[in-house]
Amino acid sequence: MNQLTLANQLTLLRMLLIPAFVIQVLYGRIGWALVTFLTAGITDALDGLIARRAGQKTTLGAWLDPMADKLLLVSAFVVLTVPDSGLHFRIPLWLTILVISRDLAIVLTVAVVNLAIGRKTFVPSLLGKTATAVYIVTCVVVLGANYAGGGEIVVSTAVILSGIITVLSALHYVGHATRVINS
């Protein structure tokens, strides 16, 4: 099967949009950054839908899609946290550290389990997918509030929800990894 399917091309497009997004935020072009980020978010939804509906699931896509998600979200969280960036609304440093730590712990756990007990597949959980969706919404809310010039309550709510889902999904992954190791 051809690995460079339409779904995988959309994933690659999402990865190519990351530097454009970061540059736009750093240069204060928040409207364009928001459009770029939304476009990347739409490609995330479309690539999975196309892969399932058109029977385009590939090994390459199974690796690229979560990598693109992590790169986009880590880049967004970092650039939207940077102090003195000119942004009125920013993602708090504690949340960025929490989200990145969760992702690192998941990646390291999968690597250790695969090295220690052999190849195991970790299917993304509903909580993990929900966390990704909440992170995307949080970034959109922060960008939108900066573009519109207001929305402190909405930003605070999105930040709190991101913190809660991060802790819940981390605990879920720990429980799942424990079950895999013990089985």
C-alpha cells in the first residue's frame, strides 16, 4: 500500500504549518496565527476521518499523526507561554510544564514497556483524545482572546479544564501501563 496517502499528506501539512504558526505568534500576527492553528486542527480531524473512511490506515500514519499532534501542541503551548511575548493572555507556565511532562511520561513509558517486555500497542484512549481536543480548544481560546482583546473568564476556564484533563489522562495512562506490564 502506498504510504503517502491523502491522510498522511494532511498530517505532513499539519507539521509544515507548525513553524508558520510559531513565527506568526512571535511576530504578533495573532489573527494569522489563529487561522494557521485552526487549519492545523482541521487537518488533525480530517486525516483520521479520511484514513478510517477511505481505508488509508498505514504504519506511517500511525507514527506521524501522534507525532504531529505532539509537535503542534507542544509548540503552541510553549509559544503561548513565553513571557514578554506581547500577548495579553498567555498559557501559565505550570500548565505548559504539566502538559509537556505528561506527554514525555507517556512516550517514555511506551518506550520502556516496548524495550522491557516486547512490542505492545498502546491505542489512544478516550481520555487521551479528549485531552488533545481540550488542548486545541485552549490554544484557540488563548489566541482568540488575544485577537479579540478580551475573554479572561473563558481563558481561565480553558486553562483549568486543561489542567484537570491532563491529570486525569496521566493517571489513566499510568493505570493502563501498569495493567500492560502486569499481564
